[in-house]
Amino acid sequence: MTDVRFISRCIVQAANQKASGERIEFSPWDLRLLPIGHIQNGLLFLKPKSDLQEKETENTLIHHLKTSLSHTLDYFPLLAGRLATTEHEDDDTISFFVDCNNSGALFIHAAADGVTISDIIKPVYVPPIVHSFFPLNGLKNYKGITNPLLGIQITHLADGIFIGCTINHTVADGSSFWHFVNSWSEISKGSIHLSKPPVFQRWFPNGYGSDLPIRIPQSCVKETSSGEDFILPPLQERVFHFTKENIAKLKAKANAEMDTNNISSLQALLSHIWRSVIRNKNFDPSEETNYRVVVGARQRLPELPDNYFGNALLSGFVSMKAKELLGQGIGNVAWQMNKFIATVTEESFRKFLETWPASPKLITLGNITKNNALATSSSPRFNMYGNDFGWGKPIAIRSGSANKFDGKITTFCGAEEGCIDIEACLSPKTLEGMANDIEFMDIVKV
């Protein structure tokens, strides 16, 4: 498959520079993500229909997307800013914040000559070229001091367009990522005002927000940044499609096995995937396996608005021995997930925010991947297929190379309501085994 040809790159600033100069502090939810990679998701569209010549249509579209991005940045000034630091010599610590200085977002125009939509979505495995459709590849979040916090790449295919978006993870979680993309598509399609303006004010429990900025020991930052040479084994990615009907069957089975109605569709689906992965990795029955589950704060903290822009997540591990995972049915696995999620309460989030500054712990990819762990990112609840920039809705979603490892499970909503797509990043041997796993594939739409 051909390489991506880069046509132009520029910096897009917020149209109204009055927002410049604001300073946004980080919460513990944000700061602990400094050592890992960005969030990268992209939308695949059919090529817009036009009576103009192809080159003229392309130039008009690029100009329109740049202009609409510039106006969107008026509402999201931190995405046009840069990370900044203050070093505190009195206690050898450092603090990070966002300087909303309107340095701008990176905007790249590219082309994958001869590559078609079918070349992207028809192969069994995600083609490696997809990772080239994203800007700012390979950067860790703390590099946002000298690099844009937002990067956009528009890649023209033979019969389509891919909009790749990269956002520094310290300024946005998955919910905020799609909040920005939803807002940009609104403005691109002609809206003057956003239906959901973002809220940037960081929230802390009473009495705990007065000591801003939060100071992190220099030794803590140096220790995590020095371990960034994390070497990955050969990996492949495959997108598995699950219909609304098959997910409902899986959910009903899991609940029936445990004589409950509390297991959710996603818990049942992730348990189904977990069991197949471990079955095809040929684990020793007594070996422990872990699933890293992420729980959102917006639904659990009354003070946190739904349009809060930043990170608002906690995560933890569900652990089971391989023989329990595979021998006790999907219901028991889903129930263990359900029980863990139930332990993450409003009080859990408050306690984390209160205690983290006294003993900061930063997340690294090595932490996530140890102990035979799978980990989920993203959510099928995010509005992905509603993003119409003016020429129709996307036909597929794909993610970039950031934060990929053996066991990364990315969840997307399906193109049809109620469906879920799972992008599994695993070793080629494991993916091949799953493709021949009758119990697993019986629920997959091929």
C-alpha cells in the first residue's frame, strides 16, 4: 500500500485572540497522565460531491475546515495553548498548567494516493497505513510544552476523506475528546453557537483546591520519563462488529447465569472478549489475569457538570485466575466486573483527589500492561457517528497508534444504533486464535 503524501502543514489559531493569556490548572486526574501518549481517533467519510474540479473542491474543503477549526478554538482556548511549568526550588518540585497563549493547533493536509475506503475497512486486520492518518505520533503528553496540544490531519483517499484528530491526554479524556469533535462538526455545518459549551474550571472537594498549582516531585517526573523506551512486541489490530441483537443475547445469558438483572451490555461484551483472549493465549489455569476497567466521574459526582472538559476518570483491575475465568461461565466474569464498578463511588473520586497530591503516582504504559492485563479505552456511549461536517456522517471510526499494547481493547459505538465495535490490539497469534474460536465468533457479525 502506498505511503501518505504530505501536502501542507500549518498552525491554526483561535479566531478571537481575546481568550489568550488564561491559565488553566491541572487536577490529579490530568497530571497522572503526563508520561503516556495522546488520544487519537479518526473519522472516515465518503468524498463530498461537488460540481467543481477535484483540486478546487479539495482546496475549498481544506479552507473551510481550517476556518471552522479556528472558530471552534474560540470556545476551546486550552487546545490552542501549550503546557507550561513552574519549577519550585524550595522543595525540588515542579507544577504543570495550560498556558492559553493561542500558539495554535497543528493542521496537516495529506493524501494517500490510490488508497480507497475499501482498502481501509474491508481487510480482516486494520492496515498499518491508518496510523499515518494521524498527526503528532509518538509523543508523550509532557511533550506538550513544545508541541501543540491538538493536531488535525485531513487525508484524502481515492474515494474518501479521513479526519484524524490527536489531543494531548492531560487536557482531555475520551468524553472531552468527542465533545470537541462534536462541537467542531457543529460549527463546520453552520452553527454559530455551541449546543454544549465546555467548562474548564477544575473541580476539587471542599478545601482541597486552594493549594493550586499541585506540585510534583522532580524525581517522580524524571523516573517516569526515563522509562519511556517501552518496546512492544509485534501487534495487529482487528475490528470486531457486534449487533444489537447479539449483544442483547450475551447480556441475557450473563444475567441468567447469575440470577440478576444488574449486568450491563458492555460488561457482558467485555467479559466475552476477555475470556476469548485468555483462552487463545493458552494461559496456565492457575495463572492470574487482569482487566483494567475505567470508570467515569461525571455521572457519579453531582458537582461535576456533564460538559466538564478535562479528565474525570478512575481505573482499577478486576483479577481472576484463568481457570475461574474460563471455567465458571460468562456470567461470573461479568459479575466480577459489575461488583468492581459498584465499588467506585462518589466517595472514591473525592478521596482520590484529596490524597493524590501528597503522594503523586503517574501512569505509565508499563504499569498498564503488566500482570497479563487487558485494558479498555473509549466508550460506545460517545457521539461518534453524529459528526457531520457538512457533507454527511462518517462511515467508520478508527484509532491511532498512541497507547497501543498487547491487550488494548478500544470500544466504539457501531454505525447502526445499539451496535458496538471493538478494536482489539493483540498479538497476531492471539487474533488468529480468536478468529477460529467458535464460542467467540458466534456473537461476532462477520
